[in-house]
Amino acid sequence: MSTIFTRQQLIAIATRKEYAQSRQLAKQKRLPIEQCLSLLLEQSAKHGGLQDISQLAEQRSEAKNADNARKQAQRAEKQEQRKNQLHRQSSMQKNANTWLAWFDGSALPNPGKCQIACVLTSPEGHSFEYVQNFEYGDSCDAEYSGLLFALLQAQHHDVQHLIVHGDSQVVIDDFNQHKASKLARMLEYRQQAQLLAARFEQLQVRWVPRHKNQTADALTQMAISLKLDCKSL
């Protein structure tokens, strides 16, 4: 004997698409929506090699539970990664040899001529500012080039412990591979940055909002105005 489901139970079993189709069918045939839902769910059960709606409901419930468990595990993993990241950040901030860097890149127009800049601050508080122009690219080219520029300048100072800040969420996420791009040029930039990063004992690249990246941003704007050519200040 087949199980009789209430309207609410059928709605809970159905997918959004099945529910929408049942409403449309009920309107066309002038039938109760639960009757149309039962018909569609029976068809879905047969297509899935199941005997009836009860088996379909059980299968979907198990799939939903598995999906919820997967999402919970992912959240737990992210929390653990965040915890470890905060621990590493705290360790680096306490390191007396840690340098700080800020970078920025700009294209005017976009795409157009690009200006990049970085600011390095030593553990003793000494600041070093650098700007550079290159011929053509878009804002993403400029920002990623700004990151590479900062890493190169830090290596010229024999820096081994470095925390880099930038206001390009796209570039920061790509470098840290939180949201790695599949574009060929982004992959090339990322590989270059990773090669440079491997030369540091400790390196972190962090996103900051633009208002906290004012010095590097001001340097790129000055490079636009003065059209500086590969010149460090």
C-alpha cells in the first residue's frame, strides 16, 4: 500500500522546478496542486529507478543530509584555516625582523598606460617609496604588477620576513588562491609572484580597504601626474 502524503509533505519532497511545474499543470488542468505534485514526483521516482515517492523522499533526504554534513565540514575547515592564519599573522607581527609593504597599481585610461607603486617600512620604522611606469595594461595588470614590484623591492633590501598589503581583492585572492583565476595572464602573474614569494622565509599578502592604502595609492596618482619613468623616490 502506497503512502499518502499531505500537500506540505509533497512540497517538502519536491524540487523548486517540480513545484513550479506542478503549479503550472494544476492551472492548466484545473486539478488540485497535490495531485499534480504526486504525478510529477512519481515520474521522478520512476526515472530514478525507484518504486515510489517514499523511496524518492528517502533518497532526497539522505542527499540533503550528506550535503549539509559536507557544508558543515567545509565551514569547520575554513574556521580552522582562519584560526591558523590568525596564529601565523600574530607570530609574524611579533617577529622583530618583519618588514611591512603596501602596493598599488593604476591604469589610465583603463586599459591604458599603467603606474605602479610600493612602500616598504623596515622594523626600525624607515620608509622606502618606489614608483614605476609601464606602457599598457588594465587595472588588473597594474595591480598584479604592483605586487610583483613590492616583492622585488623587498628582496633588494634582503627582506626575509614580509607582510604585504594591497587594496585589490581580485589580486590578493588570486595570489592566496582563495579565488584563483583560470585566465592565462592571471596564471602567469600568479606563477611569477609565487616564484618571488618562495625566496622569503615568511610572507603574507593581505587585503586592506583603499583608505588604508593611501600612501601607495598617492604614489601611483603622482606617477600619473608627473609621468615618472622607472624612478624611485
